[in-house]
Amino acid sequence: MDNNNDFYEYCPRCDANLTLQKGFDPALSHWVCKGCGEMLINPASEDDSNIIWICDGCGATLNDQEGFNADNSEWKCTECGYVNSTDESEVYLSEDEYAAEQLNPYKGLSDEEVLRLSCYQDVRNFESCDHVVVVTDPETDELYVKKYLRFYDRSVFDHLMAHPIKYIPVIKDVMESDNCLIVIEEYIKGRTVTELLDNGNLSGEQVLSIAIQLCRILIELHSLEKPIVHRDIKPSNVIVTDAWEVYLIDINASKWINNDAVEDTHLIGSQYYAAPEQYGFGFHASTDRTDIYSLGILLNKMLTGKFPKEKMADEPFRHIIEKCISFEQGDRYDAAGLYEELGKI
């Protein structure tokens, strides 16, 4: 209560001011605190049900919607229009159980898809990433990588599974649950550029070899009938095998190139390696030149151990890197042009 005798209600868990939360009404029978997520039950509510129904589409409390009756087999949410099932299988014994189900990566998969996934045994997390796991197929002893992705374009994965590109890990299976995309792909044995740099400096010849091989991959990726931009070229996404073959991994951020788009639908990218347009700067969405920007940053990092803003590489690489990381996309090389320029060194 303030000095003007206005009454406020507070969350008993985190002390957030419920009255100031958008959509809150003291007449509601239930409210999910926007501060901590605690489900709060109004003690003055006439609803004596101990079950709280939550819309799977928008998270609204169905109990408060006019005409709602849990005895019906389904209910169309009046907030978003999503048709919710209201049977016993949708009842959770606690908020923790409900929250865990919303994070369950297998939720919504068919029995056949769950069976396919059960054929793989987890070995370890990939470089301490919770959403990426190295798995094995017990029948063949082959290793694969299993990924749980929250942001993705499934059509890119489907295309590359059907039309694999050499030196990008082969995609073996793709399944989409209610909560994420699950991808099984080829495991590439080798060391990332991050690991190579941690173990010492790379020679100019080694750096040149890595950059030229990456250009070859990008030429093919950018030359598809419907071109794809990788959008996440960085040291941890480049693997070098013992035979010094270079693989570009992690197409999680990849998207189809739309030269008419002004801005990406989702602004995404890794700090220091992402091009300006990946943060919404400039007048175009990500294109093939976006990958060239990241490759230019990577090239400088491999040569100097630092980013261009900290220290620029010496010639003959300096002028190439400067062109790669131009602010305007049109001022950068395309993959073929960069490949040709590097070939002159």
C-alpha cells in the first residue's frame, strides 16, 4: 500500500509487484508471476478446482476463460485460438513436472521417432555444450553428433540431408518435436581451429590452407540453386583432420539467402565474428557476403591471435582481410573472388 491508499499485491516467492504486471487482475483465479514464474492461486477464487489448465499455445490460464470446462475433451483458447486437449494425460502433479515437460526434447515425437533415437547411446557432451551430445550406434560402433536446436530452419537441414555438401557433416536424421529440432549428423574426428590456436601459432601456410578450403565449401554452399548462408563461421566451427582436411560444421544458424530481404527474420550470430547485418545494421539481410565477413575475422584471428580491431595481420593478408570485413556487403569479396585472391599468395 502506498501513501495514496492504493493497494498492491506482491508475489510471495520473489516479492515482485503483481499489480504492475501486464494482464494482472485481482479477480483472476490464478496468475503466473512474470518475475519468477510461480503459479499463484487466488484464495478468494470461487473455482475450487485444484487443477490449473495452461494453454499450450500461448501460456494463458484456461480456467479463467469464460465457458471453460475441463470435462470437455478439448478447449479452444480464447486468447490465441490454439485447441488444447483436456484429458488426464495433460494433468501434471506439480509446477516442476509441468516445467520439465515443456523442456522435454522428445515431447510430441511419434513412437517410431522415439524408437529411432533410442538406438543411439550418449557418450559425452560436445565441448561442454548441453544441447550437443556425442552418441554412438552400438550396432556399428560409429560416432554421431546429436543436437537439440531451439532456433532453426528445418528446410535447410532437410535439403542438406537430401543433398549433402562435401566437407559439411552429413545429416543422418532430422526429427521435430514440440520443443525443438533433433538432428543426428556425422561426427568429424579432428581438432577445431580453437584447439589449434590454443596449442600455438599456426604458420602462414597452414592458415592459407584452411582459408582456401573454407572458400571451396562456401563456393558450393553459395552456388546452390537456392543458396544458403552459414552465418556462424568461427574457430570452434571449423575442424581440421589429421590429414589436414577442413570441415565447416554447425549449420544451426544457416538460412536461405533472400537478396530482396532488408533484414533477417532472426538476428543471430557469434560476437566478434558476426557481420554488421546480422545485428540489423545496413540495408540488407544476410547474404553470401556475410560469410566472407566472418571468414575475414577468422583469417586475422588465425594469423595474429587477435581480432582486427586489436591488431591487423601484415601483408599480403592485410588488404584481403580489410576487404573481407568491409561494412557494406557489396564491398566484400564473394567466395570465388576470395578463393582467387588467396590463390595468388
